[in-house]
Amino acid sequence: MSSSNSSARSEHAAGAFDVRNVIAALIGFYGVVLVLMGLFGNSPEEQERTGDVNANLWAGLAMLVFAAAFALWSRLRPIVVEAPPDRQDPEDDGSGRVAPGH
Amino acid sequence: MDDLRLDATFVDYLLVAAYFAVVLLIGAAARRRVSDSLDFFLSGRSLPAWVTGLAFISANLGAVEIVGMSANGAQYGMSTMHYFWIGAVPAMLFLGVVMMPFYYGSKVRSVPEFMRRRFGTGAHLVNALSFAVAQILIAGINLFLLATIVEALLGWPLWLSLIVAAAVVLSYITLGGLSAAIYNEVLQFFVIVAALLPLTLIGLNRVGGVGGLVDRVTDAGRAEELTSWPATDLSGIGSPVLSVIGIVFGLGFVLSFGYWTTNFVEVQRAMATKSMSAARSTPIIGAFPKMFVPFIVVIPGIIATVLVPEVIEAREGAASDFDYNNAILLLIRDTLPNGLLGVALAGLLAAFMAGMAANISAFNTVFSYDLWQQYVKKDRSDGYYLAVGRWATVGATVAAIGTAIIASGYTNLMDYLQTLFGFFNAPLFATFILGMFWRRMTPTAGWMGLVSGTLAAVAVAFLSEDAFGTASLGVLPIGGQGASFVAASAAFVVDIVVSVVVSQVTAPKPVAQLAGLVYSETPKEQRTDPDAHRLPWYQSPTKLAGIALVMVIILNVIFR
């Protein structure tokens, strides 16, 4: 995971860790809303437009599954920050930069 | 567009608002990590390949792709797939396998900078200026389409939609620079899929599945639109053999390679990665979803031709002034319930903002590093250029509002602009490729090749039937997309010929200056990742590229 290209800035955090959780959160939120819409907001007129399928419900469930999978991936394979944790930060320049997943 | 109204309810607005909230949060979070200009412009070269790979295609998945390709699907059918399978994937693979080692290994901060180091000021200025102008114009188009969608769907007046949209994009770019843009692009990709995949599936369900769609299109007498070759409608070239040649060489080679291998908007995302292998993998990883994106973008267009009344009428010839750009919106109106409608709105808005943000972030890198630092104020501190970058972003966004207003005055502006930028990309690619593999090529040949290639393309366009609308003379019997393919090919050939000739009579750069820029002068260590041999097969760029190539060929065969 370490890269010789950024050795001059070794305290740099990888950062992608956040994105998977953000994606999982937003899609998960959409999933919840859609499932609720599908359960309580379904109407015959809408069924006609979708060809007799409760589209909100199915799409919502699929999104929940996807969001769960993403959150699981991000848990099981976290992005490792490059500087090893036991080396006390000689590079700490006091810029107040925050590492992800703190 | 005035009669297009969608019944958006509170729930739909809630979903859209959630999306915007997340986007702004990402901008704010990315800001805390931006400490110098390399961070702002290139994310400190730290991102993993799957992130940049998705951002790579997301940056391209803007208004033009979603609205334009579905419109093409409604008008031409399956041959639109060529824009993806011929016109994008091979070039993306080539970029990853062949050209990224030079871009990444030479540590240039932009594509024009590569031009400057290889060829000097002349070629650099031509490239940097034309690229910068192009980005502002394209950002304006994205912004305009974004605002017209908002206007048509929500009833807000155009000027208000323009300003609000511009303000949102501006905030998250200014706050977080390229990192924010990239993170948002990854997010946007998933929202766009979440919006378009259900749309496609519901549409297919309504028409009776894939078989039902095939039957209905055939019944309407348009069976040839179900096959992607020889695509004579698309190319405008009557002879099937010439049409295939035109598409494969003109679109597949010159135009698409010219765009994907030199367009800094895309290359910038690959440069933001943490290693050479990751940089090479970025466009290759992007190629996999790119292959399948047309199924959720083009197919809805085709479905619209048998499902949506207005589109059916237009295809039957009853409404000659129908704007095919509306096809996907009409399909959304006719199939999606509230809830999914909100997701679709968020997805469309996401796509348009992704396009605009990509243009703006590429613009401000080229402006700050290639133009301002190079020719206006050299040798200032890094913080100075970071500030310049931020101001450039604001200026570019305001300018995009201006170019959006210009765009609103023309219905065919997008066609013209696509043709024009094809003119710039084809000679650029020729000059690049020649310069990367032939060290004898001189700086003078660099800019002369570019200029003469562009002039050749413009000449062909003038001589064609309609590449410049009524200004074209009609001397050459080619029109439509075929004309732009021929023009691009002409530009490529002329550029190569002129460059070779001029190089014979001018002085090349000293070989020592070409290390890292030319294949023969770059030692193997500098163009390969030292860790490459330890990578598993799914992280090795060349193996991945091989798999992608096989897949795209299979797709072409299945859907021929």
C-alpha cells in the first residue's frame, strides 16, 4: 500500500475510506425512503406506469442490500494510513490535518 | 420543453436535498486536508485506483452523455453503442497501458505541461489556451442543460436555476479542489446508476422485456436499429463498407484516442493516484463500467421510441421539430413513481454537476500552472498559486454562466462544439504520439503540426455538406458525423506529415532533456512501477486491459 512517490509527505492520509461510507450512507438512506414509499405510498396509478411492479419497494430493497455490502467492504478492508502508528510524528507540522476514521 | 412537467412531491425533493447536503459536506471535509497546491489540484497523488477509475468515467458522464446519448439512442438505435465500445473503451485501454507511464512518470502536473517540456513554448501555448477555452465553453453547456432541466422540472426561471446550480458546484470545488470533485464523482456514479438502472428495467418491463422491445421496434419497421453495424445512419456514409471504416478509423482511432489520451479532464484524475500502477489502472478500471453504461443510457432512448407518445410520433415523422434531448425525461415522466423520481432527479443533477465540476477543475489547473505561473507571474510561493487556483475557479464559474447564456441562444451549438473540439483533439493526439515515440521531432514541428492539422480539419469541414451548417460548401459528399470523422482523420494525417517534414529541417531538443518524455529516452525503471511484478492479476494494468479488450469485442459481436 505504501508508495515511494509520496515518501516526502508520509503523513498524508489516504482518504478513500470516507467515500465508501458516504456512498453507503446516502444509498442506504435512499433505500429506506423508497421502501417506505413502496409500502405506504403505492397506488394503482403508479402500478400502471411501472407495468404492475412495486418499483419503489424493489429498488429500495436493492439499494439497502448494496449499501450494506459497501459498508461491509469498508469495514473489512479499511484503507491503511501510510505512516506506521508507532513512529511518533516527526512530520507533524501542526497543520491540524485530521486522519480519517479517527 | 415548456410542456414538460414532472409531478415532484416532498419526498422527491427530500432525496435531492439529501444529495446536495452530502455533496457540500464532502467539499467541507476535503478542505481540511488541502494544505498545498498539489493537494488542491492533484489530491496529493494519494487516491486508490478504483476511486479514480470511477471518477474517470464519471467526469465524462455529464449532460452530453446522458441526455445526448439517450437522444442518439432514440434517433439512431443501437449504433449509438459505438460511441462507447469503439469510441471510448479502446482509447481508455491505450491510455492506461501506453501513455500513462509517461504522464505519471514525468511528474507533469497537466497535459499542456507535458507539451511544454517536450516541445517548448509554442506547442504549449496552443494546447493550453485552446484547452482552457474549450473547458469554459463545455462547462457552460453542462450548466445550461442543468439549468434547463431544473427549469422544466421545477418551474424555476432559467436565470435562477443557472445561479443556484453554479453556486453549488462552485462551493464544493472551491472548498476542496480536486479531491472534492473526485469524491463527488464517485458518489455521483452510484446515484446515476441508482437512477438509470431502475428506469431501464421498468421501461423494459412495460414493453414486455427485451423480446418485447425487439418486437415493437421491428413492428415499427426499424429492425436495423437493433443492430450496431454498419451504422450507416450514424455515420452518414451510405456505403456499409466505408461506413465501417469511417467509424473504426475516424471515430474509433482518431477522435476517440484524441479525446481520451490527451484530455486533461480525464488524465487529471489518473494523475491523482498513489502509484504508477494505479495511474495506469485508472482508465482501465474505468473501462469496465464504461462498457455497460450504454445499457442504461442508450436503451432508455430506444424504449422511449416505442413507449412515449411524443417520441413515437416524432419517429413516425409526424413531429419534425421534436427535440430528442427530451427523450429520457419523457420516459422518466411516464414510468417512475414518486420516490424513484427523486432518485432520478438527483442522478440527473449529479451527472450535470459532475460534468461541470470536471471542466472547472481541469480549467483551473491549466490556468494556474500552465498559463499564470508560466507566463504571468513566475516564482511565487506555492500558496500564491493555490490562491490563484481558487480565484480561477470563481472566475471560470462566472464565465460558464456567461457561456451558458450564449449556449441558450443556439439549438445546434452542441453539435458545432463537438465537431470543433474534435478538430483540436485529433492533431493533438497526432503530435503527442509522434512526440512520445520519435525523439527527432522538434519543438517547431510541435506547434506547426498542431496548427496545420487543425487547419486541415477546418478545411474538410468547410468542404463537407453540413459540418458547419449552412456555411459548408458541399464540395465533398459527406455529412453528419461522417464529416467529422473524415475531418479528424485528415487532421491526424496532415499533422503527422507536417511534423515529419518540419522536423527534418529544424533543430530538435537535446536528448538529455527528453528523459521521461520519449519512449527511447526513458529508462525502463522510470516508466514502470517497481512493485508491479508483485501485483495480483486483478491489479495488473496490462492483464486488466487484455480482459477489457476481449469483453468489448464480445459485446460488439453479440450486438452486431
